[in-house]
Amino acid sequence: MKTTVYIQNLKCGGCARTITKKLSELEDIGEVHVDVEESAVSFDYLDEMALQHAQEVLKFNGYPVLGDQNTIGDKAKSLVSCAIGKMHL
């Protein structure tokens, strides 16, 4: 199945690289595409459990799904994830 989720705190290519790397590491997730301008992440997933896990990984890295709580901790984590993504150009 394929989905697109809209996330918070997505700012640049560094963020996109981190998101792509983290989601691509998941066994039941594939074909990850990040659209920075739309704050959207599209990917293929095997089942609802894989989708939920992907959303948890996004939140853990500072990118909660639009509509979810966006804490100061999430914002701080997204800045760190962004910086890490920028270092891996």
C-alpha cells in the first residue's frame, strides 16, 4: 500500500535526508519520498502496523504527523535530525 503523511517541523533537505534514511531502514517500508515544500512524506508500507511504526519513527526524530502534538522536545529533535542530515551530504 502507498500513503502520504503530512508532518510538522520539516524545513530543508537535511531534514528530508534524515527522514528518508530512517524510514528506509524499516523492514516493511519502501519507496520513501519527501516533499519539503508540502511537508509531506510518501512511502509504501506492508500493513497498518508498519504504517504506525513509520509514524512513531517520524515522531521520535522530531517530525510528528500533522495534527499530533508538536512539543518543544519534538522541535529540538527535528533541529538535531536536520543537522545530522546536512552533515551527510
